[in-house]
Amino acid sequence: MSMQTVARRKRKGASLAPLAPSKRPARASDGWASLPTDIVDLVLRRILAGGDDIVDYIAFRGVCFNWRACTPPPCDPTLRDPCLRPRGWVALCDGDAVRPDEACEIPFFNTRTARRIRIHLPELRRHRIVGFTDGLVILLHKSTTAVRVLHPFTRVAVDLPPLASVFREIGRWKEHRLNMRAVVCGANSANSIAVVVRFPWKVVAAEPDDTDWKLINGSDDVWSMLSFQGTLYGTLSPSREIVQLYPPPLGDGDDDSQLMVIAQIPNMLGDHIHFCEPFLVESGGRMLVADRYPPGELGVVSYGLYEVHLRSGGGIGTGELIPMKCLGDRALFLNRDRCLSVSARNLPSLSGNSIYYFSMRGRHVVLHSLMTGLSEKLGEHCQIHNMVDRIRPSVRPFTIADHLLTYCHHREWAKGLMFQEYHHIPQSFKELRESIRANISKLRMPPRAKRQ
């Protein structure tokens, strides 16, 4: 008898006899799945108290049937409830020159927990991403120009009317499609949302039940917009007023004069005030104004920082600007497209009490410290071109600051390009420029409806 046969017999003989089926212990039914409803409700409230991670709520309901049965679904059909929005999540950029709406997927990043999730979204097909608000994705259909607001985690969508009539009115529609920025805010009714779209020198708004878009501002340049506690605010240039854009405080908002002035940003520079850039940003539940002053004699940019305190009661001048000198552990990322405030305590690679921005004068990313008043150039050794030719390959991995600054510059983010690398695309990058041009050509204006 060979050794292999003996070995096989030993392995066969060593196998265990099948166990007789046994009943599950009765005490197993007293596990987590059978928690009392009031305790499940308490855990649910603790989860939602964080206010920025709807993903944990969805995961909580997915643990077992009992938990799912005694908790309300996270799908808000109106997208009005702020507790059910992914408020702490921002969209990252892969930096591979592939548009997220073409890839039908978006990597999301939680600025409080540093958690990262890549979500496949077939709903992005045939659309362009034109904005984000509280993690909600604002889409524009490439052929019909219809607007849609999508919750990326629950897949709930709210549809709004097409923008075709607005594009025809303002002209140069392809150019304006690239420069438009959209924001979600509260509507006139308490159970609906509205979308406000900013074009150069024109702002329009619509709600889901509207048949067309209405003009809410057509004379002033809205420099910065912020959806704060359901209301959309903006800063006007050159008047430097903080106004309530939507919902309209008076009437139906068809008249520019109905914009409510909340506060006037102080003039600290006299005749040079027109060179200032006031940004609105939500930081730690507060609305702030970061007023960027032009470089002084030493070429250093400075900031005036104010908290906008909204008084109850409404009316003209219902806001008070309270000067601030310190942001604590917060870091601000500023741009006209979007502004962002994150805690450096949660993201140690960032600098607290600081402002990140892009300097058009020096064409570089800058970190400005509010404590010292000094500014520092970032990523000088990561530049991939010298404004004419490529000088090095892409320097990876990208930093958190790179990603957050790109998120605030929507035009580059939407193209799948990191801002610090491609804020300027040289003529020598012919293949990339051709690819961008081909994507722009996919935009279509729907034909006019035939008159009866």
C-alpha cells in the first residue's frame, strides 16, 4: 500500500462526523435586533444630531429588518429636510481628465470623519453637473436643458423646468452654460425647494411646480452666493451689499428692487474699495463674510472677517456685521463658485485659522494665516507646466488642500482636472484641449416649440 493511499485514508478517517442540527438558543432573540423601539429612536437621534452624515443613518437602518421597520426612511421626496441631506460631504476630483458625469460616478469625502465613498450614479448620464449644495447634486440635461436636483445617496430626484428660454434670451448660450452656477435653497412653500442659477449679470430662479424661470436680479453682479438655513444670500458688486436673493421677501421677486438688503459691508479702503472681493461662507453653523483686500505695498493680501448676525423680525438692514479676528481651528477655502469651511482638528494636514485661495496676480495657490497676517505659496514644486510647456508629470498623491480647493473651482472640477495643475491650460496641451472642446460640442439647444 502506497504512502499516498495511507495518507488519503488518514485524512478521510480524521474527518468529523456531521453534527446534528441544533436549535438556536432562545436568548439569541434578545440580541441587538430586538432593542426596544425607544432605544432605537434614541440611537437614531444621536446619529442625526451630527447633522452631516446621512450615510450612517442609511447604514443603521440596513442592520436588520426590525431597525428598518421602526425608523422612517431617509428618502425625503422634496429634498427639503436638511437633516436628510449629505451636508458634510464634498465631491473629490480624480484628476484624470475624465468628467464625473461622463464616468457616471463621483468620489465623496466627509470633511468631519475623513471617510471616502465612491458612488456609481447612472442618473448622471446625458447630464452636466452645474452645482452642489449640502451634498445635493444639481444637474443640467445636455439636450433638453432641464434642471434636476439629485441626492447621491438616496437617489431621490426633484425636477425643474428647462433653461432653454433663459439661454436664448441672454445669448452665447454655450459660453454661459460653462459659466453658470446653480444653488439649492428653500422655496416659497414650506415643503419644497428652489434652484437659483447665476449667470454673468443675471440671476434666475425656479421651483418644481413652475413652468419657467423667473428673473430675480438683472442689474447687479452677484459676486458670491450662500444657501444658509434655507435662505439664499448674496453679495453684490460694486454696491458691497449683502442681500437676500431667495425666497423673495416681498411679492414674487420679479423686480430687482425687491431684493432685501441685509447689511452693508464696511468700506475700509476708500477709493480702492472696488478692488475688494467679499465672499460668503458657512462656518460652524455661522454665516461669515471674508472680505479680501487687494495687495498692499508689500504685495500681501489681507482680509476683513465678519460674522453676519441675522436679527429676527425681517426688514431692510436686518443683519449686523460683527468683526472677527480669529477662526479658531477652521480653514476657509474661497472662490466665487463655492466657499468651504472645514476643521483642521479633523484634517490635521490643513492649517487652522487660515484661508486658502488662488491669487490671480501671481497665478498660484496661497495659504494666508490670520494669526500672523503672512501668506505662503503652496505647491510651487508641483506645477506641471510653466504656462507654455509641460515641465513635469503630475505630482501625486494630491493633498487634502488640493482636493478642497478644486472642489471650490467648479469649472476645473467638472472637467476632471485638479485646479492647481490646470487653472491654465497651455496651447501646447493640444490633446487635452481637443477633448474639452469635444465635450462642449455635446451640448445642444432644444428646438423652439412650434406655435399652434
